[in-house]
Amino acid sequence: MIKKRRIYLVSLILACIIFVFIFDRVLVAEPPKPSSLLLEVEELYSGEKKYMQLPFVLEDTHKRPKNGPPLKNVIHKANREWLKKWISNPKKMMPNARMPKLMFNDNEIEAILAYLTSIADKELPKQEWDSYLLKSEDEMSDEDYEKRDKLFSRGKSIWGRARCNICHPIKGEGAVVDVGPDLGAVADKINRDWLYLWVKEPKSYFTDTQMARYRFNDKELRQLVEFIMRDWDFKAEEEEEEASTHEASKGVDVKTVVESSIIPEGTLVEKGKRIIELSRCSICHEIEGIADLLPISKRENELTEGFEKLLNDINCMTCHNIQGKGGAFAPELTHEGSKLKETWIGDFLQKPDIIRPMLKQMPKFNITPEEAETAVKFIEEFFVSKEIPVERFANIEPTEEKINKGKQLYDANGCRSCHKIETGGNVGPNLKRVGDRLENGYIFFHLKDPHREIPDAVEPNYNLTDEEAIAITHFLISCRNKE
């Protein structure tokens, strides 16, 4: 029996050797090269664009050195009980949390909080709040309720204009960009004063944040804070406390929590520091007193002016792409100067109109007329493409004959299935005032090849003749504000 088994194994080994010997070329062969036609098509539609040289270096908000925020003043940001639960199990507290569950016990969590307390500023700058805003629901009078509800309603309106739900999910819902934390329980977590300061100047707390500065005034900030702190959407669902609630929350003396720590020696603060170091928290967070494991080149905090300052202040590149850097949620801005009309850009930046359906709407950033003018000048100078025939169609006025012919072609090609003028679909941008918005030359350029400037556009290429494209261009130019 043993002899037969040996013969079988030897035969199997020989068979494998023969297989490899015969098919060695196949096994080590290089993958087939794509055809030249495929490479040509890929190059044509890969979005390879000729860029204008910008007077500054673009900072890609999606490639920041640290994923998480700095932890210097985190104990002023969130209440202690919330921090304990967060460190214990981040995913339970926030569905889209990136932080892993590190399996810390209660004693280790107390040590971590002791260290974070030791590196924090002594206190957070305080805001003066009307006394009734700090009352619980049961303590409020009818007059308090009425005044609070006015603030609340105005704050809700500001929340809507700011399009906060583009980036932030609430209890797992929303956030098409999803670069912000889930706010479904933020009212139970956050310090009111910290929230005010954060919305006012996000970069003062987290230099590399992807959140924009909205330039809210004091009144608007207070209204928005009140909405977030009071609305039920921002409060955690009521749950029965688990049997394994942290002992620390029951008032355990901090002197006794060191017994089961993974670090057997030192003060509570020293233990916390060592736990943080061993857990490699500094990979994602900037933590005072904790050395970075990997060398990180930090951006110099140089004062910027003009369009660069505006670009970084609003964090346009969280949603928009410029010269291959940034987000993919909103339209690419690389050639917007050859695409959009100058007067329209300035008006839109100050009062964003609804161009795209659903959540794809730009927030209102309270941009001043001077800032809008600065942005328009920069866009018209640097965000341009010689491929787009802006000058060729600059001064044409649509004729009635071509408008009618263009409308017939527009209807015949089913454009209304996706675009809305008076009626139509909501897949593509609204074209009701497209003649006020887009450069005439860009309309023609886009009709001839929708994928040339926007490679991933869902719009089909109808292979229109110049005559057909010109006719539809005349029709779309006529779609203007009639006032």
C-alpha cells in the first residue's frame, strides 16, 4: 500500500514538472498588449487636458497628511462620556467612522483621556448665550419656547442653504460626498461653544479640514447652532444601556483604574501617552507630545491672497476637480472660463441657482461682490481652453429660422428626457436659462462631442453635423431670462 502511494506521488510530481516545462512560456508570458485603436480611444476620452500654468500650487483636499482631526482640544470638543463610548467602539457611535475598534478596556480609556486632558488648553473660549437657551425643555416657559423656536427655524433655513447634507450623513442617511462625520448624534456629543467656533473658523481647529468656511455672521452662527443642538435628527436614538457600561461612568476613582492597564508603570497620564503611542494613533491624528511615525511634510501656513485664498477658504476642491486634483462630485473647473459666461459666474457665486437636480446644488458661501469679482477675473484668465471656440460664436444672435430648426432637432433627439426647459427630465442640468449661463461656443463644442470635455458624461454623442449643432446652439442660446 505504501509502495503504491509513493509511486502515485512520484507520478504526480513528474506530471507537474512536465506541465511546467511544456507550458512555461504560457505561465511566464507577459499580458497581451492592448490594441493601438484601444489606446487611441482611451487617450481621447481619458480627460487628458491642456492646463494653464497657475500662479500657485493647488492643494488637493482629498490628499491630506492626516485623516483624523488633531486631538489637542478634543476634551473641549466632546463631552467625556461620549468620548469614552467613542474610544470603546467608534462604529457603534458613528456608522461611517473610519477609526477601528481597538479593544481598550475601561482603565485604558481613562488613561487615554487623562493624557488628552493634560495636553489641552485650560479652557475653551466661551460665548455668551441667552439664559433660556441653556435650559432643558421642561424648564422653559412659553415665552422661552417662542423665542427658541424663532432661532430654530432660522437655523434650519441656514442649514438648508449651506447644503450640509451633501457631506454629512445623518443616522446613516444622505451625504453623497460623504467626507464628513455622521451627525445623527452630534447634539449629545458636542460642546455648544466649540460648535460655534468650529463653524465660524473650521481651519483654526483643523488646518486640513475639508469643510468650507461659510462666513456666517454672529447671528447666523447662533441660529445654526441652536438648530443643530435642538433638532431631534441630531440626537441619538434612545437605547437601553448595555450591561457592560463603562465602570468609569459609575464614578470609579481614577486611582484604581490603573490596575489592569497594558502599561504597568507610571502615572495615569504617562500610561495614556504610552497606550496612544503603541496604538499608533498618530498615523491619523496630530497629537501634541506624540512623535509622528512617518515623516510628514507639513504645509507652511503662508498668508494667501486673491483667488487662492478664496479657493482654500471655501475648500472648493472637496467637490470640484481642477487640473486633475480634487473631488469628482461637482463639475470640473479646469476650463470653466471657456464654458461659463463672465456675468453669470459672478452672480452664481454670490447667489447659487438650482442648476442640477437633487443634492447636486452649490451651497451659499456668503461670498462678497469683491471676492466674486476676484474669482471671475482669475477664472477668465486661467481656467480656459483654446480648443473651445468661444470667439467664433461670441456675437451671434439666434435667428427665428435656426431656433425653430434647433428645437425640432432637440425634440427629435430626445433631449427633453434628461434636460428640463419648461418641461422635461431631471437627469441633466436645467436648460431653462442656459443661454445666460453657457458661452455660445461651448454649447456648440459640447453638442459636437459631449465626451471631449466631460469624459464620463452620460449624454450620448449623436454625431451631429455642423449645421445641426449650430441649429441646436441657436435654440439653446435663445433660452434666456425673459425679464
